[in-house]
Amino acid sequence: MRRFVCWFSILSLLIITTSSTSMADEGLWLPFLLEQHNQTRMQEMGMQISADDIYALNQSSMKDAIVLFGRGCTGSIVSDQGLLFTNHHCGFGSIRNHSTVENNYLDEGFWATNLKEELPNPGLTITLLKQMEEVTDSILKGVEPGMTEAQRDAMIKNNSERISKNAQKNSPYNAIVRAFYNGNQFYLIYTETFRDIRLVGTPPYSIGKFGGSTDNWMWPRHTGDFAVFRIYANAENQPADYSEENIPYKPAYHLPISLKGVSEGDFTLVYGYPGRTSVYLPSQAVELIAEATNPHKVRLRQQRLDVFDKYMQADPQIRIQYASKDAGVANGWKKMIGESNGVRRLDAINKKASQETAFVEWVHAGDENRKALYAGLLPSFEESYASLAPYALATDYMNEAGRAIELIGFASQFRFLYEASQEKDVSEAYIQSLIKRYEQRTESFFKDYHEPIDRGVAQKLLQLYLDYIPPDLRPAFVNEINLKYRGNIEAFVDALFTKSMFTNKNQILEFLSSYKPRHARRLLRDPAYSAANDISILYETRIKETRQRLTTSIDSLQRIYMAGLIEMHEGSYLYPDANFTLRASYGLVEGYSPADAVEYDYYTTLGGIMEKEDPNNYDYIVDNKLRQLFLNSDYGDYADDDGKMRVAFVASNHTTGGSSGSPVMNADGHLAGINFDRGWEATMSDLMYDPIQGRNIAVDVRYVLFVMDKLAGASHLIKE
Ligand code: ARG
Ligand code: GLU
């Protein structure tokens, strides 16, 4: 039936063919191998274009319109003037930076009416992929079977540097070497990075983040999660630092936009920069994540969120201060809950275990060479993950319990100043430049800091630290709660917050204003700094070495296991895990059933926004103008055939963090939506994909244009 089946989906495939209409295809595919491995299947599923339209080297293709946006999102170019679509949550930092009380773009939205009004964003970049070529043989030159991991790494690092330097010499582009398949394959990647990226427009929070954290990771969804930027270049159409002289970038290709909408069963292609997946991990690793580290982190984050919530509910000022932190903590919290539930629902650990049994059988059916390479692998995994578990947890607690106390996290930033101060001939000018940076950090820290929240958080987190981590893997200050305070956490927290200067903005600014390197000692006497220091000491003395030894050995086992899997499945092609390189994933528009007796439709409408409206809940406020447009059914060309305004849809494309902002293309290769999330039932796809419930969520591009045109009046952009 299909020529290229991922081994890991064989079990799921049985389910697909025996139940439901789902035809989801797992996989994050390399765009230049689509023709070889996927084109037939994609066309079978309805695609009307060819692999060459998606990725070509000698002519322009869709790839020339796909960008890595910032450090962790995707964007797509939609005009010949470098206009770019991405998600509101991807542009959030830029939007917030431009927002003031007078010009509250976050709450009100923002639309530049001409090029001059577009807002520059220092530090924001977009990167285009120019070309990719395999260089595995040259990278592995000199790597011998008997080498230690360190020797191997050094050799590879050397080769990589030499190859990318050489490549760079003969090319106008950046060239870097990236590892695939856990270090079994290497590609040389040529990229071009633009540095003058301007904000063109954003809907208000009430549209761009409609549903907030409550709806996050959920379907049915009604978020207009998009923002519009523009790439600027110099007169030669080359990347340049921000300058008034720069002009809009002329891309080699831009995506045509479709107003046709999508229907159940339609082919979809998501093209972008997925960040990280780990679908080839052994069962022990999945168990560690799903049953140990996730539940601990979820419990810790739950405590923080509860405290945030209590204060945010009571005071609108605090709600603004903590909105961003709350969204960040909640995003990971909810993802991990979904992931662990999904792993259980899929029985992923047992499925992995039976795949391992099959692997062992394959090894034993082979020759001596195969046995020598792979026979010891699975017991070694078992041993390594068992040894790693306590250290993995201890590290999670350092971050999610120790440094998650904002006071301690803030104090820990001063370590750099302390260390600079210890250097023999550190210059006065250098120290002064550091002081400037620390003054800015202090201002921004206190802008969004509420001490009672942090005290409440500290209390809860330290209790969990004492409950779940053994004394020898706790930082010294946590042990002091028992040793000096007879287990009275409240008394300890009170002393910590009362005695530390890091709770007091003026005290720190004063400390900084008269700072001399010899004052560094004062940091050590501060209880918050010293707590932060205890965490570093714990890591250096108790965790680092063991953890590094174990992860190095696990990395090497994983690399060999991966090589074995590839060998075992010779003839079928296994896709490489995501690694922030350009990938294509394809699927169909389709609803799903998240639970017994529950069926989800594949799209949502503006009517649903009205149903969710709650003027007393910031996340469910409806813009007045939007309500009017709804009441008048004033949707212009953007309505669906039934006259309704569609907002979002789900499809079965394999996506992950980083896929945010990716274009969702229809069978003709036209833009139909912008990807921004996964359903809650899909979040375990980073570990194991579920074709039955795995869905990505996209905002319908017609809603995007409707908001730009009808709500914002940005008709000049629509024309463009
Ligand atoms: N869950 C989506 C993604 O990681 C969207 C996150 C932003 N939205 C939010 N309400 N926090 O990452
Ligand atoms: N919202 C995610 C991001 O920012 C994408 C959703 C996902 O993880 O699938 O990349």
C-alpha cells in the first residue's frame, strides 16, 4: 500500500487501517528527499504539486518563502515585498517591547499604514535555507571504531570546523554542519540571515491570544494567533543591519494565499522549522520522561501557578505583571500533562519494549559482526537510565524548584559580576559596562516582581524539595531548613527574604552605583546570592561529573541504536528526529475523537468566539468591532460557503515546538492557514506519534485576512 513506512508507525498503521478514516502520516521529512521518499504518497493523499515545487535548488521554490523566525519559530513570506506571516505568540516579545501605556499595542493591536511606520526590532532575525548537502563521509573521516567518545567528538568537531570554514570561503552564505540521526549523518547547511525585521501589524491580545492559557494546547480553539512582519534588505537585496535606507526584501518566491478554505479530507502540508523530537528513544527513556521527570515538573509548576493565580485574580496590576511568566510556566505544565497522559493512553512504554524485543531478535538472527555491535545495547540503556534518574530529577529541581524562586533566580544572575570581579586585571571600564547592564536588569526585574507571590512560591517549592529529593542531592540552603530552622520552612523563607538585598530595588541600585570589584565579597554574604551559589556548588560537586558521564554514554548508545534501527529497516526510510532544520510534514484536514462519545469537528467559527465571550475574564474579552462585524455577518470575501466566518482548523500533520508560525498549505501549494499549536491529545508526538488523535492546530488564513482587512482596515496590505 505504501512504499515508505516509518517503522515506529507500524503499530499505529494497524490501527489506521482497521479503524476510522484517519490517514495521518507520521514524519518530519527532509524537503530535498521528498521526491525520493514521499512524493508518491503525498500525491496519493491529494497533493497536486510536485516535490520540486516544494524544494528545488536551481529554480525558485516554496522553500525560498519559509524562514526560521527568531530563535524558535517559523514564518512564511507572502508578498514580493518581504511581507511575513508568523504567530502572535512568536512576535509577542517584539510587540510587548513596542508597547507603552500610551501606545498599548498589546491590548489595542497595531497596524502600520505605510512602510515608514513599520517598527524595527533590534536583535530579531530571520534565516533562510539556501542549500543542504550531505557530508557524512568527510565528517567521519579519521573516526575509528576503538575511539573514546571524547576522541570521536573532537575529531568530528575538527572536521566540521574545517568543512564549514572551507564552504564559507567559496560562498556568500553562512555554512554550518548539523548532525542528524543522533550523529550518524551530517549535512552542510547554507543559510542567509536577515537582521532588519520590522513589525507591520498585530491583532489585539483579545484576538491574538483569545482563550489564553485556558484554551492553550486545546481544541476547539478560537485564537487569531498571527502577527505580520517585514524583512528589510540593503539596496542589493542583501542582509544588513537596521538602517533607514534599507528597503523591503525581494524574495525568490512568496506563497500564494488561498481564499477557498479547507474541507474534511483535504491534503495539507506544513513546512517549517520543528525544534526537537525524540521518537527513537528506548522504553526506559520514555518511562523516565513520562513517569518521573514530567510528573515532578508538573507538580512543581502547579504550585507556582496556584500562587500566581491567587494574586492575579485579586489584582489587575499583578495580572499584567505576571501574565507573561504565568503563560510561560503554564505552557510547559500543560504540555507535560498532555504528554504523560498520551504516553499512557498509547501504552507507549510497552510498545517501545516490544519494538526492542524485535530489535534483539534481529540482532541475534545476524552475523557475529552485528552481534558485536548491538547485542549489549539494551541492557546498557537499562543500566544508564536507571543511574541517570536521580541526577535528572536533581537537575530538574535545581531549575524548577531552586532557581524558580524568582529571588534566587535573580540573585544567580550576579554570579557573572562576581566572577568578573575576581579577575586580576579587570578594567574599570569593563566593570562599568557590566554595572550598566545589571542596572537595566534590575529595573526590568522589579517592573514585574511581586514579593508576596515569590514568598508563597518559595514556601511551596522548598517543601517539595524536602519531600522528594534526598539530602545529598539538595543544595546546602535547603538542608539548612532542617539543620538550622528545625524544618520550619516559613521561618527560613522569612529570614531569606528579609535579609537579602535582592528583594529591594533601591538597595541593589545603590550597591551597583558604588560598586568596586572588592565589594564582590558582599554578594557572598547575601542569603539569596548564597542560595544561588549553593545550587551551583551542588551541581559542580555532586551532579555534573556523573550526569555528564551518563549522558555521554547514553548519547553514544543512542547513536549506535539509531544506526542499528536504520540497518534493521533497510529498504524503508526512517525520518530523522527534528533538529531545527527545515522539514515538511503532510496530512489531512480531519476532526478527531478525544474521548469516548466525544467527537470534534475540524473547524471553529466566529460564533464560537461569541459563545466563549466573558467580559469578566481577560482571556475571553471580545473586541467591540469584532462583535459588530459578527452581528452584521460582515465578512466580505472571507466567509465560508455557508456564510460563516471560520477561525481555526485541525489537521493531522506531525508538528512540534518550533512549528509555530509554519504555513499550512493546501493541495495546490497555496497558503490555507498558519500553524500555532497541537491538540492536548497530540502532545506526546515528540516521543511517539498518534495518528488517531494527533492534530496540529492552524488559524484559517481567511480569518487572518478578515482581521487585517475588516477590523484593522489594513487594505493596503491585502492588496500587497
Ligand atoms: N502551546 C503553544 C506553543 O507552544 C502556544 C503557546 C503560546 N500561547 C499561550 N497561551 N501561552 O507552544
Ligand atoms: N506553540 C508551539 C510553538 O511555539 C507549537 C505547538 C507545538 O508544539 O506543536 O512552537
